[in-house]
Amino acid sequence: MISVQGVTREYGAGAARHVALGDVSLQINRGEFVSIMGSSGSGKTTLLNVMGGLDTEWKGTVEIAGQSIRTLADPALSRLRNRSIGFIFQHFHLLEHMTCLENVTLPSYFGGAAGVDVVARATGVLERVGLGGKLQASPSALSGGQKQRVAIARALFNQPEIMLCDEPTGSLDRATGLTILELFRELNEAEELTVVVVTHEEYVSRMARRIIRIEDGQIVSDEPNIPTPAEAT
């Protein structure tokens, strides 16, 4: 599903040169729930951005579903991101002047929804994340956890195969964060959605079934994990 081979990402030059990723390789299979764990500045977000095609200034090889993203022109890469990958960030990036329903339909404006009843699909994914009663609500009327659920529904709108999450619980309290992580687990198990969560929080990483640890731009461990509710609390 996701193959990263020999990826190096550098910033600056000369004395200011910084190696954010150094010859990193990993494989994530379809239907996995993976956590990429590391401290601030470890390279975890850079790695996620490379895998999602948000950062293109790297050396090495990255493949999504057997397709090298290096070979894709900008329009094709944008289509891949819009149709195959859902992105979740620490900050929700909702448009406050739009309703929850309208926020979720935004991906339809960028393609991938031809012939689709946009309102019906958006309603369906909001119901899927437990917000069927908030279709016409403004984001300003929602709690942090509800806002993140709207962001998840938006990411699910185009029925992606992969969900890439960058510190998705970073703006939430622990209890609310755990409900979001349980939703990721449910989506992963019920729909075989490939989920990759970047975090610096141990309790977040323990919800995944595989934990990749990265420090100073290098993978230092890659181990299976069997999450339990007791571990997460």
C-alpha cells in the first residue's frame, strides 16, 4: 500500500544543512493501523508529508498502491491525494462560515465525486462519525472532539484507502482524544482503512497495532503492538 525506500529529506545547505530524514525505508500494508512515534523534531511529520505527497523535495522512492508518486505530474498527484488519501491534522481547518455538512462536501469541489449525491454522501459520513444530528450546526457551536469528527468525516468523503493523521489528538484532552482514536480503530477494523497516526504521545501510539519509532530522522524501532483498552487509559 505504502512503500518508502531510501528516502532522505534535507533542509538548507552548508553549515545550515539539516537532515530531517536520512535514508528511511518502511512498508505499510493495506488495512494496517500504524503509529509513527517520536519527539518534536524527530522527523515524523516530515515522513508523513512525504508519504502523502505534501512534500516533494526528497530523494528516494515512495509508492502508493504500486504507483511511484515521483513520476506523477502535479495534477495527477493532486488527484491521488484527493481520491486515495484522507488527511487529519492537529488543527481542524474547518470553515466557520459553513455548516458541518458544507464543510464535509468541500472535497467534491476538487473532483472525485462525479455522479455522486454529494449531500447524501456527506450526510452518511457525518452519521458514520456520530454527528448525524449536527448537519446544519456551525463549527463554532461544536466541542473540540466534535470538530475533529467533522474533519474526519471530510477526510472520508471521497472514500480514501489511506488515512494520514498528524497529531490528531493534539488539540484535545486525553479522554476526548481516546474517543477519536477508538473511531480510527473502528474504521480500520470495519472498513479495512489503512490508518497512519503521527504522535509524540505514548498513549496514542499504544492504540495502534504497529509502532514505528523515529528519532533524529532515523527509524529506531518497528514493532507489532496489541492494543487493549487498559493500555489506552
